[in-house]
Amino acid sequence: FFYPSVTASVLLSDVFPALKDNNFNFLKVRGGWSKVGSTGALGAYALNQTYGLSNSGFGNQASVPNTQYNPNLKAETVTGIEFGIDAKMFNNRLRISATYYDQLSEDLLLPIQVTAATGFTNVWDNIADMSNKGYELQLGGTVIKKEDFSFDIDLNFAVNDNQVVSLGDLDSYVLGGQWGLSLEARPGQPYGTLIGRDFERTDSGEVIYENGLPRIDPTQKVIGNIAPDWTGGASFS
């Protein structure tokens, strides 16, 4: 695979020394672009069809796998840009880092379900495109600093906007399911969309009840997804 990338950064605290007089010990802006190749979920030796061998009471037997491999597969690619800023202030007691990114994953490899009349149940192909964009924030501070003791707090917060851009000719790709609920990838929706039957509701969004029980809508619809709205954490040292 070819892995091209370009990155650049500027130390504003060195370009403008006056910043250090205003309690900026370190200030940097950065940016980059990259394109990365991958085989994704595809395993090794998965381009050409091979026979599986087994030994039973009838002797050695050869069988064709249920998955049809594809010698014309291309590598997945992830193209992304990233911009950020890093700062340290007040004798490095306050630390801030912020990053914005935008990535596009193309030609994602998936085993597509096909009719068993073909002799196979799945075939590998490059069919999916997916985007991820968001930002990450980190804030750290030295709350107490003495000769023999120090106490630091570090916080992080991140938001990622994920969307399935394309699935080729497919309207959806089922990832799993249970009890009438399916987990799917659908164009225009986040990866891991939950499809199922919801409660019937009025135009104002209130649940409709019948004999004391909520009425179930017979139609399948998007009722949520597994992606968190945000992630965060804290550490103390």
C-alpha cells in the first residue's frame, strides 16, 4: 500500500516571543493530510478460491467454502485531514489541546449475502463508503505544585459524527439482530443503526395506549443507533 501524508506545524510561541511574556510558555498550531490503505476485515489468502479438506468415515473429502472470494478486490482507503492547537500556560500548569478531523473511508470490504442457488452464501466486494468527522478536547492542570508534592487533573471530551455514505446497490447491510430488532448499516445513517418496531405515537410525540398498554407500530423504522453522542474521561495524578 502507498501511504502518502503531509504534516506541518508552527510554534507561535517562538515566532512571537511576546506571547511568553503573556504567560504562554508554549503555543503551536498544526495540520495534516494523509491517505492510508488497508485490507479491512479481509483475512490472508482470501483472493482465490480454495478447497477445504476434511477426513471422515468416508475418507478424505474436499468441499468448496460458502464464501466466494474475489481476485479483483481493491484496498480500502482512508483519507483524512486534521487541524489542531496545543498550548501550555502559567509555567506549564495549564495545558490545552484541541483537534478537528474529517475522514472518508472508501471501498470498504464486506461479505455480501447472495442467494444459495449460486453455490455460495456470501461474496467479498468493495461496496461501502463511510465518513467520520469530529473534534477532541483535552484540558489539564496542575492544581497543587510543591517541592515534594503535586496534584494534576486531566479532562478529555470528544464528539464524532459518523455516517454511512454509500453501500453500492444495497439499501442496508444487516450486522446482527435479536428479538425483532436488527443492527444495520444504512446510507445516510450512522453505522450501527437500530431498526425495529416502536410505540405508536400522536403527532405531538405522545405514546398511544389501548386497554392500559402502549400500542405497537407494525412498521419497521429507525429507533436509534449504538454510537454515543459524546465520550469523555478524567484522570487524577
